[in-house]
Amino acid sequence: MNNVSANSETTLIDAVDDKVSSVKTRQLDISFNELADMYASGELIIQPEYQRLFRWTPGAQSRFIETLILELPVPPIFLMETEENVYELIDGLQRISSYLNFRGLLEKDDDETQPRRADDELGPLKLQDCDIVTDLNGHTYDSLPTALSRRLKRNFIRAEILRKESDRRLRYYMFKRLNSGGESLEPQEIRNCTIRLLDPAFNDEIIRLSKTPSFKYCTGTVADAQKEKRYDQELILRFFAFSKWSERYRHEVGDFLTEYMEAASGINGSEGVPFDFDQDVAAFEKTFSVLEAAAKSCEAELGSRIFGSVDTSGRIRGQFAVYHFEGITLGLQPILDRFNRDDPAQMERLGRKILNIKKSPEIRNFTGGGKNTYPAFKQRVSYFTQALSGIE
């Protein structure tokens, strides 16, 4: 081995060792009864955005309870120690939430802006679909024989604990990777849970903007099922990412959006953060305020379907079209200062122009399949900007 190779290898080993030394962990075996007590007293917390990812059906929850009663082995959970010396759950949500739900301790999601699943239960879990000991079906925690409820409470689970001394960026990456598999989670759901380990301010602003009336009106064609998985919030992230960082986009949109959100949340410190809370939020709010007024000026033909897809006959449908969202919102940015939502005549001209653009045959060249590349993105936005530039 020559000196250059040896030095390179030593540098790599040192880099790995440096990161390893930044992670402080320990292990604990904790009873489920102790976990329940910690949760009730606030010593174990589940952040609301993470709790909303609780997806197990009552049947899946019941089979986990059956597993515990039968004392079958279960995988470990991961906890993060906070500066306040409490533990935050970062992996094991479905299992711990199932147990807490069976005990009647699980706090319910109070976000009234989000649709509720049809199988959501407001009370303690009643066992169903247990397939090893079917006699368990129909039981609640309170109706179990005392011997079984004690066995359940005394069951232990291994907890891997990430100490508070660990580097915050490594804590972030650990949470992200732990929660990128397993349950079927959408990228924005994972971003919402993980990014706050860096800095929650940017993500909190996205959540706030998703509740503004003009944005909600313009994205009226986004399905409830998509909103439940935070697709509406991802659209806001997409708006900022492509407004500020489009030159870094190449092909994989999901990775691009995550990288932008990390940068805007200060993963590399405050240097070069590509987001201005005053200017960029103001641009977003004016964009959707103007588009709402323009869409309402053509309510019958456009309205809340302003980002709706268009069929071959030129009719605007109720299905959300993300390329129309990109083209219209981003195409408007270079000329946004020209528009005044309080000018009804101008808003009607803008609404009619958007309607004509959406119905034009040329639009299919920029919004069809296979258009998720950087050149196609640039062509799409440029087309909308040029088409809208003639409006005064």
C-alpha cells in the first residue's frame, strides 16, 4: 500500500471514528406498565406529528396485545433523551401506541383540520382478530382476568436510548432512517417528524401556511386521503424549494425536497440557509391570495379547480395536477408585483388567461408523463411566465 492510499484510509477511519464517538447510547429493559406510567406522567413523550402516524388497525393492535400476553419476543424500541431528561419515542410508535390504546391512556389527535380514519376508535381498544387465542376477542383491558392483565403489565421490552449528549445531526439522521421503513409513510410525514430535531421553525411555518384560507381554497382538489398524509404541506415545501433552489434539482423530487428542507432548517448551521421568513412567506401569501381572487372571478369554470387536470376535451376536472400547480405558482413569481387582488377587472383577466392556458393543446407538452426532469421543469415554468406576462 502506497503512502497516498494509507493516508486516505487513515482519514476515512478517523472520520468514521469521529462520528461513532458523537453517538452516546445505552440500553434499558422496561416493563410496559412502567412505560404507561412514564407516558401518563410526561416522562415519555410522543410528539403530535409522530403520533399522527399511528396507523395500525384495531385488528393489528389486538394481535400485538395477544403477542404480549403470550410472552412472545418483540423488537426493541428507540428512545431519545431530551435536554429536560425525559424520553421521546423515535421508533416503536405502532407497538407502544397499541398498548397505550388498550390501556385507555392514548391521547387522541386533536387536529380538527385533518380527516379522521373510518376505523379510528375514541375509547379503549376492544380486542378483535386475535388468531392464536381467539377467546381474547371481545375483551378490553378491564375485562381481562387479573392474572392476564398483570402478565401484560409486567412484560418487558428492550429500549435503545440515544443520550442527549449525542450530536443533533446524528440524532436527526437516526430518527429519519428508523422511520423510513416499516409502515407505509409518505415523505412529508417523515419530514414533519424528523426535521424538528434540527430546528422546527421552518416546518412549523409550512404547517401554518397550509391552514391559510387562500391556499386551502386553491388546493381544493387535493383529496382528503392525500391531506391526511400531509401532501398539502409537501406542496408548500415544493413551492419554496423550486422557488429558491431549482438549480439543484435534477430528477428525484423527494430527495430534492428533503435536502432543501434540511438546508432551510439549518443542518449545516445558519450559513447559506435558503429561506427568508419575511420575504419568502410574503411572496407565498400574495401568490395564493392573487390566485384565489383570479379563480373566484371565474368560479363556474375555474374556481377551486385552478390546479385541476384537464381532459382531452379541454374540460377541467377535479383531480389535482401537480405540474399545473408548479407551472402556475412558480410561473407567476417573476411578474407577481404586477398583480393586485383588489383589482376585480385584472383578477378576471388573470383567471381567464389561466383558464385558456390550461385548455390549450400546448400545455400537454409541459405537463404530461415523464416531465419530472430539470429541463422539463424549466420549460414548464418559462411557458407559464411568458403566457401570463401580457396581463396588465
